[in-house]
Amino acid sequence: MDVVKSHIEKIGGVVDVFSRFGEGATVKIRIPLTLAIIPGLLITSGGERFVIPQVSLLELIRIEGDSAGKHLEYVHGTPVYRRRGSLLPIAYLNQVLGLKSANGAEAVNMVVLQAEGRQFGLVVDGINDTQEIVVKPLGKQLKGLTLYAGATIMGDGRVALILDVLGIGQRSGVFGESHEQTRVADKQKAQSEIEQQRLLLFRAGSFDRLAVPLSLVARLEEFPRSAIEYAGGGQVIQYRGRILSLISLRTILEPGIPDTGPLPNPVPVVVFNDGERSVGMIVDQIVDVVEEAVTIRRKAARKGLLGSAVVGKRVTDFLDLNQVIDAAKESWLNGTDGCASDHRILIVDPSSFTRGMIRSGLDISGYVVLEAANLEEALHCLDHQPVNVVLAALNLSPGAGSPLLAAMRRRPEWERIPVLAVADSAEEIQTSQWRAQGYESCQPKFDSIAILEAVGRLVSSTAPDELEFAEEMR
């Protein structure tokens, strides 16, 4: 390879070798364009003609003068273009080459280019046409110019310089600070998207804005008031061939206030279910369904509430579905088919709000849920009762979730318990660090459906004698 590298460098080329342990090596050879015929895009800027190799061209964009301000923005002083939901750093060819800018341009012409896997937009004065060009190398006096890859003689006899896309990107700075700013912006966008969830807003009693994740809701129904009956000391209704237990949310949230007002007609009901088990929650009004990134502001001391968050620029109380379920008949969770109720899930997360959100979905599915805020509490729970699956936050202190996994693998009665990681951002899930640490899988904290599906897979794959094994080891 040293001989190859020497010969490539003699003709002005570059050899790069990228190697990863256990995956292999990649060799990239870049050689200058010499006496080759390539397709190129002819552009004009600052009164001069240039050619861009078509191999680096992704797309052409034209922004009319009136709408340029809507799409061209500045992030920390760096110009960017908002393209299909992502920020594209841009450079102005006249500024990079030190040419005079055209005055009174009616529109912005942009060429989207790519070099070494990174994209940027290059603003030029005009875009002419594509044509096959004969590439000629630059003379020895100009070989030090990294902005040009060569030259060509046009049909009218004039010389046009061929732009080096990588050199333009490096000189303009879009591959340096601008690239880092764009990466940070994309990371923040991805984290915001994963924390966003669809919420059902409703009203009950004196609470004008209550919320619950829509992923936990089976159906929204309206029943005639006359269809509600009483059985076993509670309200029920015949629903899809079954008897649906009804719970008045107003009486749960305001137990000291007598519920003397008549029910609305029809009666709005939020139905939660898990297979054959169902419960209906009577509310005063269904307000809306919104998609919002939940930002918890304070915890709630009132029974039936998890805490308060800002939703749609208004303070909204989040319902604690655990206590709603506890208010239902015990048979709703203790069904005769009951496989889920025999399984214990341990949630280990420093945030009580996050634990409550995850627990709501697991409770509705009939699991017995245990909670721990740190490593010490988690080990205490594991010491005192058998657990089928552990859900651990990646940001668990100290040292993230690794000490918990290490402690579980040192004990024979715990080493076979599967551990599911829950993450704050999409970037944490996309990395393979959680897999290397020994987690079975990794799911976003606010995706209740994904967590339920992952827990279900782990529970079904757990050997039926594992709890017996754990009890024997105790």
C-alpha cells in the first residue's frame, strides 16, 4: 500500500484508509481530473463562467425575491436554507471567490452540492446549462489553488475554471462551524420529535384542562344517559356484547364535593382496554386532540393527578391513570385469563413524572408495576420480590444504567432477567452503546405503544420457570 500511496501522490492524488475493528477497512483514492470528458453544469457568477462537475450536483433551487426571506435564515450568524424540514448551510460563490455581487437580482439561484457525505447550498448569479466538457489540468503555478479542480475551453474559445466542490465547502466554512451548528440543530429537532406525543384533552368537574396520552385510549364514545345502568354498586353499560364498568372522573378528582349535577346527554366516555378487560371513564367534555412536547413544570399532590405541564401555551393537568384503574372493580385487573397480572415490571428512572407515564400504560395492560428512582432502590426491589422485566433509564445515575446491569449479572437469580432501556432522544437509540452494555432493546420514554410491545415480547420470551428459579435462589 505504501507503493500505491507514493504513486497516487505523485500525480497529485490522495489516499485515505478508514478501518474499524471487526468490520473491515475502506480505501478511498482521489485523483485529479486530467484530460477527461465529464458532464458539468455551467454557471455564471460575478461576471465569470464556471463549471461544476455533475457528479457533485444534487439539485437546483430557485427562490423568488419575495419569498427568499422566508426560506433563508441565520443560525448564529451562519446563513442556512430550510429544505424539507432540515437546515442546509449555504455559501455565496461571489464571497468565496472575492467577486462582485450582482445588484438587483430578482431571484436567488442555488446549487445543492455534496462532498464527502456533507451537503451545502452554493448561491450563484445564474445557472446556464449542462454539457460535456474536456478537463485540462491547471498549470504548475496554479496547482496550489484548492478552489479549482481544473479548466476547460468553451466553444467560444474562452477558458472556464472547474470548481472543486470540496475546496469551496472548506473555504466557505460550511464544513466547519456551520456543519456543527446544523448537526446540533438536527439533534435538537430529533429529540423534540421523539418527545412529542399525541394527547387527549378533556374537562371534568372544576378541571378545565386534563390530558392523557392518546396511545393509552382505546376509543372515545358517547352513550345515551338512559343506557347507563347500575350493577354491583357501580355504573355500567352494555358495550359490544360485554358489561363495561364506568367511573366518574369528577368523583375521583374531587371526592369531597358531592356529585349532584345531572350527567350530560349524551355522556362522553373515554374507554381504556386490554383485550377482554375494559373500563370507561366518564368526563364532562372531550376538548381536543393535540400533539405536543411534554415539559413537566410541577408535580401534583392531589389524588388522581401526575403533575402539570404546558400544552398549547396553557397549563394542563395530567391524569394519573393508576388511580383511575384502582377505582374500577378489582376484577378488571384480575381477570381469569390473566397472564399479564402475573408478571412484575420494575421501572427504574430518576423522574417520577416519567415513571408515572410509563406505569400508566403498563397498569392498563394488567402488569404489576414496581418503581425505583435510583440504583439503590432498584436493587432493594429486586431483593424483596421477583421481577420479570426491568425498564431502566439510560441516564440513571451514577454512571448511567451500567452499574445496575453489572449488579444484576453478578447475581445468579437476576442474571436472566431481561433489561429494557428507555431513552430521552432518538440519537441515544440510534447508537449501539446500549446494546454493547447488555440491554435487550431500547425504546423512547414517551412512546407508550413501543414500550408495551417491547415488554410483551420480553415477557413472552421469558422462560416460565424463571420466577420459580428466582424464588429458589432467595
